[in-house]
Amino acid sequence: MNPGFRRFLILLAVFVAAFLAVFVVRKMQDGSSLMDIITGRDSASDNGNFTLLEKPALNLKDVQVMAAINAESAALVKAVVPSVVSIDTAGVRHERFRDIWGRTWVQPRAVQGQGSGVIVTKEGHVLTNHHVIQGNPRIRLTMHDGSVHSAKVIGSDPAVDIAVLKIDGKGTFVPLKIGDSSKVEVGNIVFAVGSPFGLGETVTDGKISAKKRTFSDSRVDLLQTSAAINPGNSGGPLVNILGEIVGINSRIYSTDKKNPGFQGISFAIPSNAALKTMKDILARGRPIRGFLGMAFEDLDPYTRQEFGYKGQDGIRIVGLVPGSPAMKAGLKEDDIIISYQGTDIDNMRRLIDLIQQSEVDSKVTMEIWREGAKHSITATVGEADNFNQRILRNEEEKATQRLDTQTVLTTIGLVVRNPNKDEISKGVRGVVIDRILPDSKLRGKLLTGDAIRAVNGRPVQNDVDFNARLAASASVQNTELEIHRGQQSFRILLSPVTAK
């Protein structure tokens, strides 16, 4: 054989072998097996053939309980969502700031808000949170069917964080029944309905995780739940398995203050507190507070030793308003109140809340400790506003004996200022304590830099508003201040300022 032709055949054999090797490798990369290549079967042609299962993994009879729960949950949601509305608000907020020359300016800024609400009457009354509509006069409601209505604010209570709206115009409104939150038990299943982030109707479920959660800026103890809520859910209903409202969703717990989000803990205002507030607003145009007319303080070890009191609960009465329901009932200074309507009293905040939530003219029973023995006292609850107005009228008749504003403020010893631009950007509201006078009894209790947000539960607007209301209140009655210090909030009670 010609040597040249032999070399040609060898090169051709090498080329063919290389080509076949590359072909086999590529086929195997595409998922073909060596046998598929040898037999000439193309596995890619099988990709168009598939067989789906026609039966589920379990039969319906195997999961009858879960199927029933599934169907009942869907039925509950279908019955509830037509009563839930999405709330959009718009208004103008006036912000104070100082320029580089130290001058103070007020600049209006358009603000918008978003929340939820629930229809509770056939006439179109809607319950929501006070903070959803606060400072925003233009309110628009989007209903379940997509229709849009305007609404007006009938009244609100910042201390309970409840507002009552009325849908403008006539229509067929589908209300939800307000349930009895006192019957709610830890572990009960609940559903939260609202419009988180403005997404529209959203339903989450969870359980009642705890009851009687106390917050410094709330007059009522809240329900804690595991139902997921987020910004926009505020004001929506928390319902039980019967579709009854047992709470109004109001807040979440979040470690991220700048961008709060659900972390497994949410809170709702009990329906009983929301219903009482609504009835008061519809009947009187404002919230009604119960009143007994006492000043008191928490017990400390020294007081317990001084009076020989060894009980765990209780608060001490340190003053009584003349002619008040408490005085008429026979309560005295240095009495230790142990329980109120069967509820143990472990701090004065709890007693203040219980008294203010009590129905006016209702009779309440208190267990007290006096001079080594327990006694039962029954008192008739009065109305705080009526009693305060009567005190003011009496004081006006005695104007010559009344302390002037400057004397009251000097005696209390607080000098306040409006928050600066930097403090406002950090969320500081109300007024800031600039100085505490040397003779003030509040030294050690309050600090410079503390923010005072409310006087007797009403938000403070500015330093002039604060001084006027503090002087008017402290000259005739006990006065409560809401204090914010960093991330902490608490309240202190000032005794009336009297002439020396």
C-alpha cells in the first residue's frame, strides 16, 4: 500500500474517532444514555410525553375535619369582608423649624394616610383608630364592592385610639356584630381583616396570645394576637369564629422603629372598650370618663412598713376631692385600695383606667385595707367632665382666692419649650422639659429632655397650650402628665397646687 495513502487512512480514522467521541459526549450531556446512542433512540423525543396523576394523595374521608375547617374558614371570611373598608386620608400638617438665624417658622406639609375600618351599623357608622384619621380632614372609604364614599368624623378618643366615622350618603351597608371581648380566652382562634400597605382586602388568622397588655399611651389594656397585621391594617376588625368583632387592630410590636413590620406579635383594642367609646360619642359627641375624685400613689416598702400592711397588691389614697363620689362613699386618706370590682389593683395606673372605663352612675365595689382590717366600700361613679366643670364654676366664684397662672407654674417648677427640628424628625411631640426649678418636687422624677405629650389624656399642641392647661388643671384638681423618655413612656400624677 502506498505510504501516502496509508497516512491518509490513519488521519481519517483519527478524525472519525474524534467526531464520534464529541458526538457521544454531547448526547450524554443532553441526558441520553450510552444505550440510547447505540440503539439510535432519541430521549429528547420523550419530552413531549407526560402523565399526570388523577387522584390526590389522600381521600376526602381521610381529612374530613380539616376539610370542614377549610370550608368554615372560607365561609367566615366571605361573611366578614363585605363589612370591612379601606380608608385613605389627606390633610395638612404644620411643622415648626428654625432657620440659621434662630427664627421659628411654621411650614404646612401635605400628608396622606392609609388604614382600615369596619362598618358596625346599618346607618353606615364605621369604627377605626384615632391615629388613622388624626389631622386628616378628607377621608375616603373604599368598600368591598369597589365603590368609593366620603365620610365625616363623628368623634374620636385619642386615649383609647378609637374614632367613629359616618359614611356620607345613603346606601345598603352591611354591618358586623360587635362581640363581647370579656369572653375572649387565650388560645381562641381569631381573624384579622384589613388593607395592609394599601393592597386591599387581606385576611390573616392566629390566636389570642395574651390579654390585658398594658401600654403607657393607652387607657385600655389590649389583646395580644398572633394574627399578622402590618401598616394599613390599623382600624380593621379582629373577629372570632362567629364573625363577631372582638377587637379593633391597632398596633404591632417591632424592633425596627424606622421600618416596622410584623414579627409575630400584634395588638387590638378590646371590642367592649371600642363599643363604650362609640356609644359615648354618638350620645354625647365626646368620650365619657368615670370619676371618683381620689389622688393616690403606689406602695413602697417604707409605706408598707409604716402602715403595717403586708399585702402584695394595693395603692394608697393620699387625697380626696371635696364633695367627690369617693368622699361620699366613705373613703379616707391612707386607705389602701386592694381591688376594684373584683380586679386586683397592683398599681395606680390600673385603677385610673378601671375608674375611667366605668359607666357613669354605676355602682362599683372596692375592697380596702384600713387600720389593720379589710372593708368593702361601694361608690357611685361620677362623670369627670361634669365634676371638673362644677369645680371650675366654684373656683370662678372664688376668683380672689384662686392662685394665678404664674404662681401655679412656679410651684410646679417645670420650664418647657417646643421641640426643635431635629427632635421633631425623631418623632418628639408635645413639649420638651428645658429646666426643672431647684425647689420643684419633680426633681428626680423628671429629667430635662423628657417630652410631655399630654395633659389629662389630651395631646399638647405647644408650650403656650401646655402652660395654660397645666395651670388651669393643677390649681383645682389632680393632673396627669404623659411623659416620653427615649423609648420609654410613663405617666405621673400631680397633686393640686394650693396656696401656702
